[in-house]
Amino acid sequence: MVLNELRGAKLFSPDTERLVLRPPQDSDLEAMFEIQADPTVNRFNTAAMLSTREAAQELLQSWQRHWQTEGFGYWAIALRTQPEQVVGFGGLMSKRIDGQQGLSLYFRFRPQAWGQGYASEMALAALALAFEHLRVPAVRALVQPANMPSRKTLERIGLHLKASLADVPGQAPNLLYEITAAAFAAAPKLRPQPTPFGA
């Protein structure tokens, strides 16, 4: 099944053992700005750091449009014990990477939420969505070489380093990680250990 065939197929957000995963709302603007403009969160990728609420608004609206057209997208993430407090954003979005259209895995969390395994928990739910519902052949993720916490998180949930892409001028080449549907199906369905100093 190709991604275009999935347009308009509304899929429910799969809450996990500890997390509430839902489509981003207009009321998430402040949380988005706080996270995306935080220098600590962006310490490995300063080019992606937002500087204004207007930029955060544009980003939030682009994520909402993806939900409207594709039926899935990045989630606003909260703890089940505190569902009103957004601790991060992440999930899957259709993107063109290295000339190929496919699903890209993404996550960013408030520093206070790091080291708890939330990124792995969310990402495993996203991979289940990709392979068990959307039936895509692979999921990819881009990460800066120095971002060892995110790299270790990706590796712990089964992604493997595939290539290096010089896709952002003036920035070190991104590393391209990937996991296939076959690899996900063969992997044990256990929650990975948290990544120290990461999400």
C-alpha cells in the first residue's frame, strides 16, 4: 500500500502504558515553543531551534495539516498521570529523505522528561502504527552524529545506521537510520532500557 492510498484514513492514536499520544492542538502552541526553542533540547541541532512564537505557530500548523491530509502525524505527548502537561512531541510523518518519500520517526522531549524511556515507548508505538496499520516497508530517522542519546535510543528500538546525508548546508551530515517491517516483526516486543541523558 502506498502512502497516497492512506490519505483520509483516520487512525486512532495508540496510548501506551505510561503515555497519552494525541494529535497536536492549537492549545499546544506554548508547549511547542518552550520545547522547540529550548537550547538544551536543541544542543545537537541548533539549526532546528525556533526563535519566535510565530515560527512555532507555523510549525504547529504544518503538523496539523499533515494529520488532516494523511490521517496520522506527530503526536503531542503527555504522561497518563498528568494528561494536561505536554512533555514532548514525536511520531511519524511522511517526508522525502535522500530523494525517497517515506515515513520519518521524530521525537523531542522536555529535559525534565529525559532518562525515563519515554522516547523509546513512544517510538515503539509509532513503529507498530507504521508496520501493523500503515503497512509501510520501512521507517527512517535522521540524527546528528554527536547526538549519542538519540542514536542509542534509535538503536535500542531496532533502527540501524544506513547512510550519511549532507542535507543541511553548514551543518555536519545527518546520519540516516532505518528499520524494515521484517526487522520490526522479528524483534522482541520488550520496552528498551532508558537512555542516560536522553529521552
